[in-house]
Amino acid sequence: APVDHVQINDCIRDTLKIAHNVLKHRAEVELDLGELPELRVNPSQINQVLLNLITNAAQAIEGYGKVRIQSRADDEGITISVEDNGSGIPAAHLHRIFEPFFSTKPQGEGTGLGLPIARKIIAEHGGGIEVHSTVGEGTRFVVRLPLLPAT
């Protein structure tokens, strides 16, 4: 897979263009992007992760809501968070959302593969992904990517 020096904020913006149709009737997007160093990543894979998180966020919203995307850098790496003010994930499901084929979406709508694949991609980049959710308030996914790929 081609690895390149990538500006993660560009990945976020590119992904938002792709996700526009999913988002436009469901959510207002609030961007809060920090100054980031370039990372050596596979951009198409990172875009795939972001698209999955942004699409999930939009689909979690009933009616019209907000999706907030934030990026920050610190000494160790980059944090990207994707937060929605949707229906939230019940605590009983939260520990299962990264299991293959587990889906909280109605039958036939979700494959249950998006998050397991996202987690695998981020792990391959030496990072991690976690989720915080409150039923009725929303969900926030936090992706961490290290500054230097593990050799």
C-alpha cells in the first residue's frame, strides 16, 4: 500500500467532500482543525477510516444534527475526533462495536465491518481508536496516530 507524507487535515477535507451527500440533509459539520505535522500514512486507508466514522456519525443522528470533527497534534502524535449528537450507543453494545459483523443499524443497512476494518487500519499505522458514547446525547470516536511509524 502506498505510503506518503500526508497532511491529515487534507484527508479530513477530502473525505467530507465524498461524504457530502450523506451529511447534507442530516447534519451540520463543525470543523476544528489544529496545526498538524505531516504523517507518513496510506492516505486512501486513512480516508476510508474517516469516511466510515463520518458516515456512522451522520447515520446516528435522528432528524438534523451536528457532526464535529477536530484534529490536534501533541508531542506523540495526532488525535482526530469525530463526534455526533445522535442517539448514542447503549453501554451493552459499546464493547462489541469493533467486532466483525456486529451492527447497531437496522438489518440490511450496516455490514458490521466498517469499524473492525477502521480499527485494523489504524493499528497497522501504529495507532489506536476508542469510543465514548452516551445514549441520547451522542458518540465520539477518537483516533490516535503516532508521529513516527514503528519500524
